[in-house]
Amino acid sequence: MKAAVLRTPRQRLQIEDAPQPQAATGEVLLRVRVCGVCRTDLHIADGELPPLKQPLIPGHQIVGIIEGGASPELPLGLRVGVSWMGGIDATCPYCKRGQENLCDSPTFTGYTVNGGYAQYAVARSDFVYPLPPELDDLHAAPLLCAGIIGFRSLRVAGVERGESVGLFGFGASAHLVIEVLHAWNCDVYVSTRGASHQALAESLGAKWVGTEYDKPPVELDRAVTFAPSGDVVMAALSSLRKGGVVAINAIHLDRMPQFDYDKLLWGERQIRSVANMTRADARDFLKLAAEINLQPKVTVFPLDHANDALAAVRRDAIDGAAVVVS
């Protein structure tokens, strides 16, 4: 099969022939149709996350067709999605508490095991999600990480219907989150860099749009930060009402600056990190996405141009999400 392979961090992916994977017991073989491009893929490719498998086929927003390892629940030809969480040990204290997103020994698609920048991939049978017919391939792929983790961020932030919510950064995940917030009748305030991202937020119905460090004109009930920047976290924290919550939707931060506790955190304001996702998050979000007809904005790249897709995300050169077509 053809695959885009990361042999060494901070080097370009190599487009090459690779052995087609075989499904082991408890796995399915997928013919990959499309794979979304996530900023976490950049952190892996750029060496900002420690390499855990070399060589590696990245990609963890996979839409594929089952061609092997089928079962009555997952028949041949079924279209399914695969996300970042590729498996858990089910035995650690967190799994036993129902917190599988915090598993001590998780499997990560496109990081600890090969992912979807390829023509075929394998995945654990209990970590694939049948996709609603309302979601076509191109628009389903970005939902499988950017969408699910954004949805979990709203849950971690404790968002309730009708609240004022700030989104700090407006890329692949935030442009999906805003549609969920509208469905929940929330007022959305967006702080983001880049004229195109600001225009996209306005076109999607944000009540107010400013630059990445502009303060919204109202105190926020909740905020979610998407940029991997500690300064952005501080900007969000400074915008909260007393008792408000900031959820950090980033697997990596450049730094966490010193800040004035009395002015920014006191008053039972809270900062919470968002770690991975659960299968319940995925199922709940995909059901909601179909109900509200969620249609991400996508830019398509062929597999041969996977490096161009990563470069576009790195430069914030596209609005919405990048998708690699196998």
C-alpha cells in the first residue's frame, strides 16, 4: 500500500510503499477513504511530543470501510470512524473508575500505533464508530478528533445552555464547537489571530470577534482555549466571571506564564485541562453532529501531498480542517 511515513521527527514524511497491515484478533482492517489532519499530528511530526514508535504512519481521524476482521456488529463494508484513543488497558484504576480517557496504558492512533495517512489501517474493534449516513466521508473525518475533543472540552468546562462562552483560537476544533454552542443557544465570543479566522468566526455567527488577546465585551461563564499558548490561557482566564471555568484544549503548551492569583484566579475561577476523550464522548457527539447537520469547512489534499497538508495547518493557512484523501 501507499503510506506517508514519519521516519524521524522534524523531517518530512516519506511517501512510500509499505506492507499492508493484517488485522489481529480483536481488530478490523480498514480501507482508508480519508483521514483528517490534526494539530497533534504536527506536535508528533515536529518532535514536540516524544517519539513512541519509529517509523510511524501518523493520522488519527480515519474514515474507512471494514475489509477484514468483520463480526455481526461490524460487518464487511461497514463505514466506520477511528479517533485518537485507539485502546485502553481496562485494568488500571482510571479505567475501573470509568475514566478511560485517563488510562495509564492507552493506545493512541497515529502515535503509539500506525494511523491513517495510508491506504489501509487496522484498529481495535471496540474503538471504531459506525458513522451516521448523514455525515459524508470528507465532513466526517474532522469530527473524529477535532469535533470529539472540542465536544469534550465543552463538557469539561461545564457549559450549560444559554451561557456566554469564549473560544480562544478558531481553527479546526473551534469552528465545529461553535455549531454545538449555537444548538445549545449559547452566545459565543471569539478571540483569534488572523483575518481569515476572524472572518470565519463572524460568518458562523459569533456574537463578537476580536484578536487573540482582545478581551470580550462581557464576562464569560466558560471559555475554551485551542491555541498551544500559555498566554492565550491567561487571556481567557482574565475574561471569566467569578466561578467561571477555562478548559485548555491542547495536548501541548509552549509555557505557563506567571500570573496574578488575586486578579485572575481568585473568586473560584478554575483552569481545567482536557485529556483525550472517551468512547461515550465519541458516540454522543457523532449522534449530535448528525442531528444538527454539522458540516465542517474542509480543504482536501491527496495522500501524496500529506506534507503540504501538515504545512498548511502549521502556517494556519486554511480555514477549518485539512483532510487527506487516500
